[in-house]
Amino acid sequence: MVFPESTDIRFDLRIIASTIEPGSRVLDLGCGNGDLLAWLAGNKQVTGTGIEQDKTKAAACIARGLSVLQGDLNAEVDDYPDCSFDYVILSQTLQQVLEPARLLYSLARIGRKVIVSFPNFSHYSIRLQLLCRGIAPKNEQLPYSWYDSPNIRVITLKDFRKFARDVGYNILREIAISSDPAGSEGRIIRFFTNIRAAYGVYIIEKIRSG
Amino acid sequence: MTTEAIQPAPLTAVKQHYTFAEGPEGLVLESGARLGPVTLAYETYGTLNAARDNVILVAHAFSGDSHAAGYYPGDPEGEKPGWWDFMIGPGKGIDTDKFFVVCPNILGSCMGSTGPSSLNPATDAPYGLDFPMMTIGDIVSTQKTLMDHLGIRRLHGVVGGSVGGMQVLEWCVRYPQFLRSAVAIATTMRHSALAIAFNEIARQSIMADPNWNKGNYYGGSKPDMGLAVARMVGHVTYLSDEAMRRKFGRKLQDKETFSFGFDGDFQIESYLRHQGTKFVNRFDANSVLYITKASDYFDVVERMGKIERPSKKNSEKRKYLVISYTSDWLYPTYQAKELVQTLKRSDQDVSFCEIEADCGHDAFLIPDERLTTLIRGFFDGLS
């Protein structure tokens, strides 16, 4: 398995990168400065496309030779034909999406596999803050106050498993991880994931009938 | 030792000409009409490599010319360089140390290529309205003839803004195999009613000038007033509300109070008059009629949707870059997005970026490091 060097990209993105088959076609939603796409292109011969809302970041991606569309990911995903990609990556964005079910439906339509990662709201540090101090929790992964948080969806690993089942997706793989505040280092959590994991990474696919 | 950065010497430009279709059949245009002989003026910068594939074709906008960069040897002190000099040159966004840049003047223009002001060999007088209606397709097919003449095997890229961007799109549908990449800036797959409306005002303004004389004014008084007004209208569509507010507002020109007359009080009035006069000195009114009409006829929506899908295994996928500007109200971002959508639907490798700029449609002609960086990175990412 090709695994990115620690200095290259964020830990959760390294986990995602390691799961991608060489030579795949990948769509990275909210691709930021394009670190993951650049790594995949350089190390796994991936044909990648990114979508990024921020104009400066999108321009930076294009300027480094990546194929990136500047725009709103909810709208941009609608234009692709079915199964245009082997993987569609939605990293740490699901908790900010207004209509997650609709978005996931589109992603599973245009991609054979969808990789979703999000911060786990049932991490023990969050549970303790709510239980002991009675305040809207904050931690390194979720640093916002209730009034300025872009994270409008409160998801836990357990919630996501149920959600995936309910709306018709197979979970092919679940990777629970913890990582340091900078996100550069981390480790995989194997036991009591729902309480110990800072992030969940899921590879899902649509249950296609017939 | 000096610590100053060494500025590369400015490019020296030489206007060249290529004449073809000299036989009695001439060139058959999209309308079915025949035209010949056909001359294209063009300039080149940089060096063609041995493989003859390091070529970037720069397509100029409606009133542009082949002088995209550098200075002519005889230019007087203080003369302006070519219209995209900030983009083209050694070490610039389109790096002439790497690429061989060709910029042809379009068919129908009056800057060295055959157009309505050229001599009609049948009559030995300027064509005037006898010049056959040419299309963006004809402009591009004559550019292809020029590429073949120069022995160019393939274009590393074709790039252009506005009507230049239309030529880029026409290249994409007409000669896809000849292209490695395409960059379409501030352009559209077809004119909106708004764009046609402004072009029609420009044409009517020219044709209403008594000197226009049904296009037959060469050798006599020219329809300068009509042409100047046409340019004034055009110029407004190239600016934006923000840009005009910032630059002119309601400021008065060389006076403290209103004149209570029609001499022109506001700075914007005097600016537009200046733009109109400047244009009259360098451009032909009939060329405005022909080129605006060609851009109104232009429509690649259907053909764009039918561009061949890239094969799965090909290692060298053609790449597209679409750029729009936030304040462009002539070809607004939604039109660029329609182009992107069309390309996505046929599985093309397309990048898109909207640039935040308040100077309107003409933003691509104003030095901007963001545009330069985008284009440099895009072309470098291919090699």
C-alpha cells in the first residue's frame, strides 16, 4: 500500500489517499489547495478533478496544474454523467451540508465509491463538556462557538452508520481515527470508536438493485 | 555587483503576412460565398521547437490585432507595447522562452488581414459591402491554414478573451485533435439578446452616419461620427457599474459647475468621446459591421456538447480552462458556467475559475497577476 509521507498532507487525507486504487478517476469536493489531488496524481497516477468554492484556493490549484472547478459543490456535482468517477471524496464537509441525503445521492450517482469523512460529535471530550459543564462543546476538531459554527449537522459515527443503511448505502469500510490539533499526525482507533475517534472515514457505495 | 533584477529585453515584434487562396476558386466561406486571395497578418514570438508542437495561438478580441506583445523596431519612445504584453514574453505567463506564440489578425479586420477595406481584385476598389459575410468559423479555418503553412503539427494551447474566446471555442469544435489545451477567457458559447442588442446599436450608429454611404466611403469622408458612437456604446459594455463609479463617478471635466449645455460636463462623457475618437483613427467602420455580425451569428452550444469524449486509457487528455470575471456584464459568469457544464457532461477535463475584479469585461486586458499565474500554471501543468 502506498502511504503518503507525514509531511505531505493532513492525516485524515493520508488515510483517504491510502485507500484509493492506482489509476483511478477521483473527484475531490472541497479540495482546498489541492494537496490530496496533487499527491494522488504524483503517486497513484490518479486522474483527479477538484471542486472548491474559494476563488483564491481554486486558482492556486489550477496554477499548480490540477483540474479544478471553482464553484459550489452542491451545484457542481449535478452536471456529471453517472459513474464519471471511481471515487468521490467528501472530506470534513458533510457536517456543513444543508441537504446531506440529497448530496450523498448525487455523489453515489456520479461515483462508484464515495469516501466521506467528518468529525465525530460523540467523542468523549465533547460528551464530557456537555455533561459536566453544560455548554455547547468545543474541541480541537470542532473549535467553533454555537453562534459562528459552519457545522450545522451534528453527526456521530453511529448516526452515520444508521443514516447510510437507511438511505441505501453499503459501508465498504469504516476507519476511525484520532489526530493531533494540526491534523498532521494521528492514529487509527480500533475499539470503542464512537467514543474515542475524532474523525470517521467511510467508504460507501450505492446498493444498486439487480 | 548590482542587486537589481535583470529585466529581459522586451520582445521585438515583426508583422508578417501570409497570402493564400490565390486561385480562381478562392476560399469557400461558411456562407458558401467565395473569397480570394486571402491575406492574414500575424506576429510570432519565441522559437518553434524541432517537434513543432510548442505553439500557443493567441486569438485577439473584436478590435484587436496581431500585435500581441513587444515593440516594433521603429516604435517611437513612449509607444505602447502589444495588447497582451504583460502576459506574453520571456518568463511571463505565456513564456516565450518555452513557447512559440502566434497571434494572427482575424479575417474581416482592418489591421493587415483581408477585410472589407481590402482591395477587391474584381473591381480594383475596396470591397465595402461586397465583402462576403464571414463567420467565426471562417476566422478559425483561415487560422488553421496559417498554422499548416507554418508547419505547426499541434497547438500546445489556444487562448483568447471575448471574441478571441469565441475563436478558442470554435477551435475546440472544429479541430479538437489539433489542440492539447484551450483557454477561454471572458467569453460565451453564444451571444445573449443583450450582447446582440449592443452590437446592433453599434451597427445602426455606423449605418446612420451619412458618410457611411452603404459602405462605400473609401477615398472620401468616413463615417467617423457613427463609428465613434459605436465605440462609445461598446466601451460601456466593456466596463462595469463599479469601475465607472470608481473611476468617474459624477466628476466634472475641467470645470466647477454645469455648463447647462451639451458640450459635455461629466468626465465619463469626455472619456467616451476620447475613446471614440481614438478608435476612429485606427479602425474601419465596415470591419465593425462584419465582425460584430460574425460574433452575433456565433453559436457553438450544440457542437460543444458533441465534442468527442476522451477515451478511457489515453494518457494525454485535452485540457480546458474557462475563466470569467465577476463584473463582466457582457458575458456574465453564468455563461461561462454553461460552457463548463457542457464540457463536464461530455467528460472533458475542464477547470474553471471566476476572478474577482470590478473592471468589467475588459479585465483580461488589464495586468493582473492572478490571470498570469493561472495561465502559466495551466500551460506548465500540461508539459
